[in-house]
Amino acid sequence: AQSVTQPDIHITVSEGASLELRCNYSYGATPYLFWYVQSPGQGLQLLLKYFSGDTLVQGIKGFEAEFKRSQSSFNLRKPSVHWSDAAEYFCAVGAWENQGGKLIFGQGTELSVKP
Amino acid sequence: KAGVTQTPRYLIKTRGQQVTLSCSPISGHRSVSWYQQTPGQGLQFLFEYFSETQRNKGNFPGRFSGRQFSNSRSEMNVSTLELGDSALYLCASRATGTDIEAFFGQGTRLTVV
């Protein structure tokens, strides 16, 4: 079955430190992978996506992610975290079924940033 | 270009009532999907509409229904509300039926009391 796992429910990093959020997926075909960010009470904002090609993808707000097929992973990274990055982050895989598409999300990782 | 618009932003309803939520996709987008977000279950897919037809449905009871109009706007209806229906309902817009990239609205926060 298709699934996405984010092993870390909550992560705290100091401002200026580097960040890596983990994501593992299970999907039979070539995956379409996404990272979204959600601030409290808000919708989801797309940070970056991977469809094919270069396995290191750049996104908005200085984020990047690396697709590793052998590890079924799509980890999100940022070299230097800012206080405004505190939010919840969701990894998702795009799936096609019944002639329609949908996103399957991980449980999310809540990021706190220490001053 | 305006983003995905969901109305209302907040709703409080009583158990047993019904509710209708609205979503206007990005101009030119033809696919609308709905997701339910709760602390316990996370983000779960409800259904997807494309060209006024439901193409895919998640594992939710029949109390959850939706429709899409010719202008691509979509409504979601929940009948006989239960306390467990309290959630953030998110609408996502996609350009075509074959795009997978989705853009989300701000959501409607439904509280059932």
C-alpha cells in the first residue's frame, strides 16, 4: 500500500543551525514527491516537488530536498534555520487511482526554533 | 492570480446538523480535491472532482458528499454532523486532470458541538 512516513513528530533546532526533516515513502511506481509547510490555522504551502530528473531539488525559502530511490527517502534540508521557519512540515506522495489523483501525506513534523 | 479561496473560514455547528463548505479554485484550474485534517488522523483525502465529475473518493462515510459546478467551484456537504467531524477542511486546486501538483486554500475550520 502507498504510504508516507515522517519518523520525527517534533524537532527543535536553534536559529542558524542546519535542519533535516526525514521522509520515507512506499509507492510502487515512480513517485511524485512533495514537501508542504503549514503555519498554525493556515493552509498548506508548497515548498518543493520532485517529479523526475535531478534528484536534488530546490524550493522556496531556501529549502532543498534530495530524492534517494534506493532508500525510498525524500529528506528536506535547510542550511540555516530562521525563527520564521517554525511550522509543521508535511511530506506527500502523489498517487493516481480511479482515474483521479490524490496526495498521501505523512503525519507531519512540527519544527520549533530556539532563539 | 488569486489563490484557492475557501469560505467560510470558521464554522460552529451542532451535532445532527448539516454543513456546506465552498471552494473556488485558482482561475483556470479544473480539478478540485478535498482533504480533512485532524490531530488524530492527520491529512486524509476525501474526494476529487474534475469537470463536474467525481473521479476519486476516499474512505469516508456517505454523509460526506460534494459537487463541482461548471465554473469549477466546488462545494462539500456533511450531513448529520458528529463530534468527530470537527476538523480543518482543506481544498486543493489542480490545473488539469493529469497534473498532480496541488495548491491549497486556507481551509475551513469546522467545530461540531
